[in-house]
Amino acid sequence: MNHDLERRLRAALRPVDPGDDFSAKVLARTAKEPAHFARPPRSPAVAGWLAFGLATCVVLGLLLAHQWQVRRTQQGLEARRQLIEALRVTDQKLDLANRVVNEKERAPPDSGA
Amino acid sequence: MSGDEECTGGELLTQALAGERAAFGALVCRHQRAVYSLALRMLSDRHAAEDLAQEVFLQLYRSLASVASEAHLSFWLRKVTMHRAIDRLRREPRHTGVGLEEAAALAGEAAEGDPILERRLRSLLAELPSAARAVVLLRYQEDLDPVEIARTLKMPVNTVKSHLRRSLAMLRERIADAAAADAGVATRVALPGEDRSPP
């Protein structure tokens, strides 16, 4: 029963022709339209080159970003080294000054008179 | 269109994309039957169906660059036709049933089968809600499976199956009712004859 109904539906829904002049009417309507679709389709070779170019751009971008990151890290390390050196020199000078002050305090008060 | 037989759909599409109007015309010839038939069964009006089918091909002409292949073209045409038809039915709901013009147009086609039953089926189909009608048409006119119908109409597969089940049940019931009514009329027509016959 079900298959019979489906078969009859298929028969009842056979496609119908719109008439001989249908495509002519459509083309007449399209003639009023600007041919804005007239873009030649990309050939596979062009598509391949486009993909290659895009991939190259991505790789170059990643390399540049990596180099920038390395340079920034090196600059940071150099700044850190210079800061440590400056602190070390400052420490030495302060130590020296401290020693001079201590020696002057320990000297007898009449020794210079 | 002679190019229709000579070229494949893909070649026609490529040529149409390159701006060849003849190739676009051949594409129209190749798909006009399917597009017009879907529009006609959805709208039940020949003039409205022809107008809608022309609009679909005009839209195709405008957005041909977005069509990737012949298979995509068929899918695109079905989708746009159905969505436009459903939109039009929402905007201007039509009478249900098959008009005289359509019946006359289809009379010549029913070379086999039962033309009265087929007309009755089409008439019952026109009484279905637009979404259910679209599902039945894509299933039995375009021979799509429920997954393809779901993709075309942008609805869940279960909804498609549910529409199909309910629509078939309704059609079966209405056909059975009509057959029973016809049998009743035949009996009533036959009875007076029996009364008049000699004992």
C-alpha cells in the first residue's frame, strides 16, 4: 500500500515543461542585467600558485615573528647583565667608601695635630 | 540549444561564467523543467510558477560566480526555488487545489497510470502546509533522500522524516476516503436500476 502510494506520487509528480519560449524569456530578462558575473574561473594552476603564495606568506610571517621574539629576549638578557654589572660596581664603590670612613673614625684624634 | 547536448554541465558552467550567454541559455534549458515543476507544484498556478522560475534563473545569472560545480548548481536551484516559493506562499497564500489551466496542461502528459488519481493526488498535495509540500516534492519529484532534503530546506532530518510520514498518512487516508465515497455513489447509482428490473 505504502509503496503503491509512493509509486503513484512519483507518477503524479512527473516534471512538466514550462513551454518552448521559457529560456528565451529568461535570456531576455538577463539581457537587461549587467554581465557582472563575467569573471573567468580560476584555473587549477592559478589556484595552486595562490595557495603556494599564501603558504609562503604564512611561513615568512612566522619566521619574522620568531626572530623578533628572539631579538627581544636577547635585548632583555643584555639589559639584565648590564644592570647586574652596574649594581656590582656600585657595591664596590660603596664598600670602598665605607672602608675609608671606618679607617678615619678609628684613627687617634691627636695624630693629625 | 545545440550546446546542451554537446557540452557537459561543467563545461557549460565554465563558459557561462566566462560571460557566454548561449552557454547560460543552455544551462537554463537543462534545468528549466525541474525548476518550473517545483514552482508549479508549490504554487499551483502556471503564471506564478513561470514567473518564479524566471526569477530563480535571474538570481542564478547574478550569482553564477558563487556556483562551484554542476552538482552544486542543481542543489542551488532547488534550494532557491523552494525558499522563494515558500516565501511567496507566506506573503500571498493562494487557493489550494489544482487550477483548470494546470489540469489542462497536465492532461496531455498522463499517458500512463490513472490520470484522475494523479490529479487528485496533486490536488491533495496542494492542501498540505508549504513546508510539508516542499518535503514531499523533493522526495517524490526530485528523488532526494531525507538528508539531502534537510540540507536543501535547512531543516533537521527528523523534521523531514516527520513531514514525510504525516503527509503520506494524510494522502493515504484522503485517497481511501475518496475511493469509499466513489464506491458509495456507484452503489447508489446501481440500486435504482435493480429496482426497475423485473423480478
